[in-house]
Amino acid sequence: MMRFHVLTIFPGMFDSPLSLSIIARAQKQGLVEVNLHNIRDFTHDRHNTVDDYPFGGGPGMVMKPDPLFEGVEHVRESESLDENVPTVLMTPQGRQFNQRIAEDLSDLSDMVIICGRYEGVDERVRQNLVTDEISIGDYVLGGGELAAMVVIDAVARLIPGVVGSAESPANDSHTTGLLQHPLYTRPSVFRGMEAPDVLLSGHHAEITKWQRWEALRRTLERRPDMLESTELSPDDRRFLDELRDERERDD
Ligand code: 6GU
């Protein structure tokens, strides 16, 4: 069982993603728990203030340190978590999330996620509360909530039992290091467009070879950078060389 403890000023944003699909089933099965905590519950003033003007001036607002510290301390104490429990701040300044980070996080029993908002959070939160900072890519979102949901989804589906063995994450792009091969389903001829004969042949060795080669072809076309860090067999390399030769001839 893995437990995510999320601090956010918009807990409602998590409702439908968590109540539908794979994550909902995983929570019902007791494989995953997502506990939402409203940062405003850890304020003490009448207006439940979570942000303030930046010292020194500048645009936008800064998330105040006190509600974030109190919120994280509350979670750590009430859940009997070690003070070193991974505590991730979602921020566009973090290290860029990828499948390897998702795999590492999926080994944890608990993880605290702080969703940043406004222009950012007080630097003392980064320095003395947070153990890790994660971004989901080079673009700016209105807040860390959507990014946190991306991380929860990617991590949860790596927990054993969350995804059925048929759809095993072992075969996913970014686990194999290649993009997925093209997929077809019935009907075999749709509006005159045919599925490849080999997939209907029942010849398993041929099908596996076709799938591998089409994955290589697609990765070479779309994400050649991924081929640098992927394990390739001599057959794979020969096939890629042929593809590159073909391309040169076509140019
Ligand atoms: Cl984690 N937060 C925000 N606000 N924007 C982002 C992001 C996170 N990751 C990419 N863009």
C-alpha cells in the first residue's frame, strides 16, 4: 500500500481524476491511498491567508511558510511519519519528472506532495521542509495540482496489482526505452484500410519481430534521442542501420 499525502489550496481539483478509472479502483482495493489536506486549514487568521506580497517587491504573491510547515508537520505527526519522509514540492523549477523517477517513487510507503501556487513559495519552505522538487515539463501551469495528479497517476500504476498483468507497465514506452509500435483491432479491414497481414497470421515469432521493428522505426522517426540510452540487440542495430540507409537514399 502506498499513501500520498497532498497539501493544496484546491482539494476539489483532485475529485474527479481520483474517483474515476485506475486510481479509483486502486484506492478501493486498498493498494493506494490519496489523502487531501487543505492548506487553508493550517492558517489562524480570519481570512485564512495562505499568500502574501514578496519582500523586496515584484509581481505576484508568495505562499506563506507557516501554513505549509504546519500542514506538513500535521501530516507527519498524525500519520506517524518519519521527519525525513519524502516531501515533494511541485514547481516548474524542480527536476523534470520521468519514468525513472516514477519507478523510484513507487517503492515508497508514503510521500507528501505540496502543490505550489501563485508565483512560488517562501524560500524557507524549499530549504527546510521540502526534500525534493519536481516539475512535469517546460511549461507553466497555474499551480502544482495538475502536476501532482500526473505524478500520482504515473507512480500509482507502477504499484504491483494496480494495473492488470495483461496491460503490464513492463511493456510501456519509456520502460522499454522505445515508443510503442502501432496497434490495430477489429475490423481487419475498415473503410478499405487494412491491418497488416502479419498481425493476423497467428505467427508469434513474426509478430514479435514486426512489433519490435515498428517500435524501432517509430522511435527513430520521432524520438531519436531515446535510442542513445536504450539497450539494443545486434538485430536492432542492423535494422536501424537499414532504416537510416533507406532515409539517406530517399533524401
Ligand atoms: Cl510542478 N507546477 C507548475 N505550476 N507548473 C508546472 C509544473 C509544476 N510542472 C510543469 N509546469
